[in-house]
Amino acid sequence: MNKLILLLTLLIFTGCTDRFDEINTNPNNPTNVTTPGLFNSATRNIVDVNMRGSFGSARMTLPWVQYSAQRNYTEEDRFQFRETTNTSLFNSYYLQAKNFKSVLELNTDPATASGMSVYGNTNNQIAAARIMLAYIFHNLVDTYGDIPYYSFGSDDPDFQALDINNLTPKFASQQKIYTDLLKELKEAVAMIDLTDNVFYNNQDNFFGTAVKLKRFGNSLRLRIANRVKNVIPSANAHIQEAIASGVMLSANDNIGVRFEANSVNPAPTYRAFFVDNRTDYTVSKTFTDLLKGQIGPFSTDPRLQKILAPRGTSKINSLNNNYTETSDLSKYQGMPYGITSGQTNSQVSGVCHYSYSIFRPDYTEYLMEYAEVEFLLSEVNGWSQSHYEKGIRASMAKWNVTQPAIDAYIAALPAATQETVLTQKYIALFMQPYETWAEWRRTGFPNILIQPGGTGTLINPINGSYTYIFTPLKQLTEMPSRLTYPVNQKDLNPAKYLEASQNIGGDKLDTKLIWDTN
């Protein structure tokens, strides 16, 4: 009987072999992944998973920098984040880095390189992938400190990440990583062919032109060099070189992912609030009070009405833009940050939802904006008033503030100083919490954020009091200085994990990175 079954099986497979390839090929599902497909998918996933999904940042850095506050369960606001969220963040970055590395390999392997030229200029594809790899590893090293690192074409024995034959890579030092990131961005920009596109046939979803790719690469180099200028000797030269080579010049140079106006591929916030039907968080009272001019050095900010819907506006009416903006500041209230979960019920009824501009499914999530570049230029030019004002104007224009309102705000603006420039940069980076978190760690600004042991103000009194003490669930005296390594690293890569932990001064939330000297 067993012999008969074996014979029948052989006959079936033998009879099919002359048409097997034809039958087994789905004409609507190509077996070869294209480089623009890899590139666009990887970039979208960086934003979708890591920057502002309902967990990727909304339960860690978005509330920590007090752009948001939880409406129900506040443990994560108080630094008790979920380890699964941390692990997902770490793993997702490396997964997308592998995709960008594949773009590099397809464009450099003699067996495939010529075929990739039909999708776009080969040098420009390589440059774009190198720049996006720099973006990924810049975020990883800013978040964790020493990490496994990959650098295109490098033979440095410390750069062991993304090697499929090495499952226990070394954690490279921050000093070496930042130095190499600046080198990578310089070399990537230098190889861009400005006379050609990155990808052909409308398959470039992010840059559009090689000039825009170049400006993004230079602007990212400026950002990183400015962060490490006090600890990396070559950083100041990189700052000047990046500016001279050409950074972002207008909002047309912004780099972001525009999501779709549907429930299939919508923006992360829309998915969280309307597909998953969550209402976990909203704009914090700290950020709202700053825009209202009630804390900080500025007058009432017209971006307030663009970011929040007035009190009493339902979530669905906020989404449908079915409300009227008002100058009555009492209609705009944020959620107190850092209260206990038991205190939320007494506060949540009086707070606003996000505006239509944030809830919309086709929201654009930005990797980097022109406004940020102007604030960087203000800093490197001794707190330049001109660049400071240009940054504010660019940010307000993004939120569709009217020109008369922008002019009036600028007319009442306090002079450019470290405090005013960096606080305006904080406002402009709204909804880019990882970059804001890094800047706060580097500079200590804005100095309005409630820190552990600090006093906050409630909307409605509890036991007769309008104040509360921010008590974190971790033993910290300020916001976390880094994320701890994912716990699985202790099991998957124990020797290298232990070495990295010792090198940075301990795998702890309050271990400072090399540039965190404020």
C-alpha cells in the first residue's frame, strides 16, 4: 500500500513538471521585488510603526515630551512602558534597515546592478538608501546608545549589524557611530546625480527630485552634527560643509509620508482612533498651556486652534471638521500629564480632542521639515533672529495659520535666545517626539516640562486641591535619558549585551548618552 501511494505521488509530480513553472506563477504577484517597492515600503514602515502608531511613540516619547497625555491608563506616561513596545521599536528599525541594505546590494552586485537601472539612477538609489540607513541608525543610537551598527562598504570590525552570518553582532560605540554617520551622509550626498531622478515612472514617493534628496541628506547631516558638536571633533566642520552644500530651503523640501484617505492605509493616529476605536490620549495640558501663552515666554499662539478642536466637540465631529475655531481660550483644554490612572475620570470630561488636521486619515508624518532646519541655522549662527523667525513662519504656514495672524505673532515675539529658539523648535516638532526627546536631553529646553517630583495643575479639583505631584513609576529624577535594551538581547546576544551595558555605564533609563550634557 505504501509503495502504491509513493508511485501515485511520483506520477502526479512527474506529470506536472512540464507546466509547473507556468502553473505556479501568479502574473499579478511578481517574484522579484523592485528597488522602489523595497524603498517605499521600508520608509513607510519606519513612520507607520515607529513614529506615531498607537504604541510606537504614543505610549512612550509622545507623552514624555508632553505633547500628549493618557486619558485612561497613565502608567506609560509615568515611564512604566511596555517591554513589547520597546522590543518592537528596536526590531522594526533593524528590519527596515535590512530592506535598505537590500537596495544597496541589488544596485552594487554585478549580477543585478544593470537590471536595477530600469527603476532609477543607480547612484541615486545607492545614495538614497545610504541616507535612509543613516536616518535609521541615527534614531537607534539616539535612543539606546551603543548599538549593533552597519555602514555601507566599511571594513571596520566593530560594524557587524545586518550580517546574516553573524547572529550576535557587537554593539559599536556611540563615538564611532556618530562619526561614521556624518561620513556616510557626506559621501552619499557627493554621489548624487542631480541631472537624474532617484526612481523612474512616478515610483519615488518621498523625494521627487535628486535635489530634494540632496537637501534632505545635508539637513540630516546638519542635525546630527549639531547634536554631537561638543563631543565629536569633526562635527563643526560637518555643520559648515552641510550648510554650504545646501540644506532645505522651503516647505517644498519637507520629507514625509502622506497616508491615504481611507481605512486601508490611513495615518497611524486615524487608525488608532477610528479603525481601532481608541481614545487613549490627547494633547497634554502642558503643551496646550504653552500655546495659550499661560506658561513659557510667548503670547497666545494661533497654532492652538489648528491642533485642538474646541471643548465639547465629539471625536467624530473633530474628524469631519465639524466645528468652529474660536478665540475663547477657555474652549481649549489639554489633559493633565503624569496624574495617576485613578485621577483620570475626574479630568477627562473637560479636555479637547485633536483637530481635524491631526485626525485626518491622509495626514502627513514627517521625517524632517524645513522649519527644523531654520531653528538649527539659528542655533549655529549664535541664535540668529532671522532664522528664528523663518522657522516660526514655516511651522505656522504648515498648520494653515493665516498670514495676518502670523505677522501679528511675529511682531510680539521675544528676541531670539537659547530658550526662545529651542522652545519654538519644540512647538514646530509637534508630533515628532523622538527628535524632541533627543533635543530636550541635549539642551534641557523647553524648560516648562513637568519633571518627577514637580507640581502640575488639574482641570477639576481632587479632594479640594487643583495641584498634584508628578510621581513616576520608575526611580528617576527627570525624563528617561535612554531606553533600556530590549530584554531579549540578554538571551539572544548575552556576551555582547553585557559588554555594551558595561561600556555605556549600565543598561539603565538614567544612563546618559555621550552628548547629553545639559
